[in-house]
Amino acid sequence: MPAGSVPPALADWVAAVARRTRPDRIHWCDGSDAEYDALLALMEADGTLIRLNPETHPGCWLHRSDPDDVARVEHLTFVCTRERDAAGPNNHWMAPDEAHAKMDALFEGCMRGRTMYVVPYCMGPIDSPLARCGVEITDSPYVVANMRIMTRMGAAALRRIEREGRFVRGLHSLGELDPERRFIMHFPEELSIQSYGSGYGGNALLGKKCHALRIASWQAREEGWLAEHMLIVGIQTPRGDTHYVAAAFPSACGKTNLAMLIPPERYRERGWKVWTVGDDICWMRPSEDGRLWAINPEAGFFGVAPGTSAKSNPNALAMLQRDTLFTNVALTDDGQPWWEGLDDRVPAFDWQGRPYDPANGPAAHPNSRFTVAASRCPSYSPHAEDPQGVPISAIVFGGRRASLVPLVFEARDWTHGVRIGASMASETTAAATGQVGVVRRDPMAMKPFCGYHFGDYFAHWLSFDRPGARLPKVFHVNWFRKDADGRFLWPGFGENMRVLEWIVGRVEGSAGAVESRLGPMPGRGDIDLAGLEDCDFDALMQVDPEAWSKESEEARGFVEGLRPGLWRQMG
Ligand code: GTP
Ligand code: SPV
Ligand code: MN
């Protein structure tokens, strides 16, 4: 037990878990440097981590997952509410009693021979009224090390839990890493999570998707706020005003990249700056001034490695030079991390540790990741840890759509914005197991993360439009439209600044637009295209009326299938 007092409810729960799981030892995490170093040493000794080249990458480590455990598993993820309808058709559901019986059996004796770590953590700045605490019990030191980077973990969180009494209980075990014995269960009515059989990212770092989205979205609905799969970025104009934008893109669809965007030189010369607040999750709450104020509940980035380069995301690359955990990337012959899109070197070993052979597929797993402290990001906002959060001026929805969907358009008002968010669809990516590249409905990028019925979720979004509210403007973007030869029509990455400039201009009332059936859109003269002579703007903005009608009909059918009458309420 740690020095100082532990709330009895926490002590009792830890004791009960230990009786069931039978660990050899219990370690209460304090979050100290010494503890982190000891964990790394332990994992180096048992092969869980490989030290990377200390000259080029000091403090950096590589972890190789079990090859069957490299992504979230949506088909094994359940929301266990008393009433099936509360979870909605958007979630897999299991009755709480049945889920508990199943999980109790799996956890029985599963920590024999292992250490059980008790990880108190805080999602959000430790002194923020918007922040929430949890405790994850896990038998994976890799999970502990990641939680230390991704959350405010240790003694300070424990003190807050002691003060508040309330915390989300997360129980995790690697089990046998057997996909047949793997479940991620959520009990929102009990504020608890149980995860067995995976050590990977969103399945195992329970503060992230399980707590900060699935459980938090449930709490947010009860308490009148929003827990969203969104980045938060500050756009500073040449006049010195900073507008905060929250953007929901599905997994592996560009949140980290947009959050860390470096404006093209022409913009920098004029005084534009971009500040990173968060890259994956946003908690926002209406404040007394009528605006939505947002915090990033995380303290680190668990980002997609492939595609990250000095050209696409120099901020990310800079922070990955030290004190970073890499998962499932490839290795060069001198022990440096490598992935597709980084540079033109040829790696020596692939993500499974085999000598690299292109016949085996990509060298780095397509869902390989880095874990790094947010404070290491060169563009980290000086307001990222403000307890009251930052005020949101614009909400952007976006998906990965090879055809049909134009570069950018604007919602006519909030209710229309909710309809646009609810109508989102996107091609699936390697962030979850299953087929890649299939268009599926992913409203507000929350398909895998909303902890309750989507019909109730959209109604909750609509409820923010009330007297006195000063709601953000809503937009939709698509960086991923392709030409007939399969090439991206839009250069993306830093050049997305041009679209952000238009969005900020619309917020300030200075940018022009043309009306369209989708909503206002930039005309040729409304968006800065200087230097993009090769870019076919008309092709990017073109909307096929018939195909669009079909798409809208599908979205309407989807929304009406959730709760009849809901579509009409959406502007
Ligand atoms: P999660 O962490 O899974 O939630 O993903 P994310 O939304 O943060 O996605 P991320 O920014 O890591 O980007 C995922 C992939 O999309 C990477 O391979 C990027 O290189 C690529 N990508 C990001 N932005 C752009 C863009 O503007 N254009 C194009 N073509 N690709 C992009
Ligand atoms: C995502 O899949 O949206 C991620 C990675 O951000 S994970 O933490 O695995 O959910
Ligand atoms: Mn994500």
C-alpha cells in the first residue's frame, strides 16, 4: 500500500481483485521517475522491450506485440447495460450478469506468477474541474509504462481520488493473449471496465477509449457535456487571435497530423501559428458564457507511425527522437525505429523481428504506434493544461472518402451540423482488426466509441442548441478524395492550413462562400490556392447530385432506423 491513506472503497476493490486473480505481488504505482526506470529495466531484462539506438534515440524502446494482438477488436468489445436498448444497435451488448460471470471465470487465478499493478490516473489536468479519475489494475508493465505517458498517473491522481471518492474501475489482464479468450467489457452503470486477453492500445490502456470515450460519453450525457473522438488545435491568426478547432476524424484518418500541423512558409511569414492541445479525445462542456470549453483528457500521444515523416509531420518526428515507446515498428541495422513513409532507408528487421523481406508485407505494421508525452511536442499549446480548458470556435467532421465528398463545406447551423456529423461515413483502416478500405457509417467518428444508443447520442448533441448558447460553427472536410488514377486530389498535411484559414475566416465573418445544397462552400476566390497550380480544385469540390442524393437517403435511413423522427429534427 502507498504511503498516506487509500480510500477504503479502493483498498477493498484491490483486495477483492487480488483474491480472484492471485498475483504474486501487488505494486501501487506512484508515477515517479524511479518507478518508470525500474519498469523499463524489468521489461528489458525479460525481452518485453528492446532498447533502441541510445545515440540517435535516447530513452526510446521498441515493443513487439503478439502478432495476433495489433489493433482494437470491435467484435469483442461490449457495452453491458441492464437494458439492451440503452447500448443501442451501435454496440455489441451483453447482459451485465452474463458478462460478469464470463469475465470472473477468465480472471480466476490469471495473475499467478505475475505482479499486479494498481495504476491511479487522472484524465485531464489534475486541477481541472472537467477532469475525471480512474484506477486501472493490470498485470502488464507495458500497459503501466504507456499509462504513465498517456495520463496523469500516480500519487497526485490518488490524492484526487481520495478527495472525490469516485473513480472508474478498470481491470485488465494480458491473460494468454489468445484471441479466442479476449473481451473488452464496459459497465457504464457501474463505472467499470474489464479487459482480458489483449495488451494492445485501445484494448488495454483503459484510460483511453474505454474510459475517456465509452464510459465518459455515458456520463457526459447524464451530466450535460460531450466526450468526443476529436483533436483540439489552436489556430493563431496574423492579428494574434487564437481560434480553437475540435475535429472528429475516424481512427487513422488524420487527427494527429492536423493537431500538429505546421503552416506552409507563406503562412508562417504572415504570422499564422498552430498550437496543439490534443490529438485524439476532447471533453467539452457549455460554460456560463454560452460557449463550449474543452480539455484534452490525455497527457500523451499514441500515434500512428506509418506515414510520419519530416515532410508530413515534422513536429511529430521531432518529439519521437527521445523518450518514446514504439510498438510494432521495424528496425534499421543500427537499432533505429523505421516505418513505411519515414525515409528511403531499407530496414533490417520487420515488426515481428524477422529479417526484412518485402514478400512478407510492410516492414512496420500498418497500425504500428508511438507513445510520447504531449509536453514533448514543439507546438504544444501554452493553454493545453488550463484547468477551464479552451473555448471551441469550430467543430470539423471528416472521413476518408475516395469519391463523392468534397474538400470542405459548412453546416447552415448547429442542427444541420448534427445531421452532417450523424451522416458521416469513412473507409475502415488498420486501427481495428477486420477488412481495410470498406466505407462504413461512422457518425462523428464515434461508431466504435459511443457508450450508448446512437439515437440518444444525436438527441444529446441537438440539446446543446438552447437559449444563450454560443455554439461553434460546424464544417465537414475530406482530405482523401482521389482522381481516376487513384492519386489524392489534395496535397493534405501542412497544406490543410488553407482550409483551416477558410474555416477561421468563416468563424470571424471575413471569408466568402457560395451556397450549395450541402451548405456554404468556398468558391475559387474564397480559398488561397496560390502555388497549387497542379491541384484540380473543381474536381475536389464537385458534387454529383444523384450520388449525393443516394448518400443522403442512406444516412436518413440509418438515422430514422435508430429513432423515427430524429432526421427531421436535424435541420
Ligand atoms: P488514430 O490515432 O487512430 O485515432 O488516428 P488519427 O486520426 O490521429 O490519424 P493520423 O493523423 O495518425 O493519420 C493516419 C494516417 O493518415 C497516416 O498514415 C497519415 O500519414 C495519413 N494522413 C494524415 N493526414 C493526411 C492528409 O491530410 N492527407 C493524406 N493523404 N493522408 C493523411
Ligand atoms: C484509434 O484507434 O482511434 C486510436 C488507437 O486512437 S487505440 O488507442 O488503439 O484506440
Ligand atoms: Mn483515435
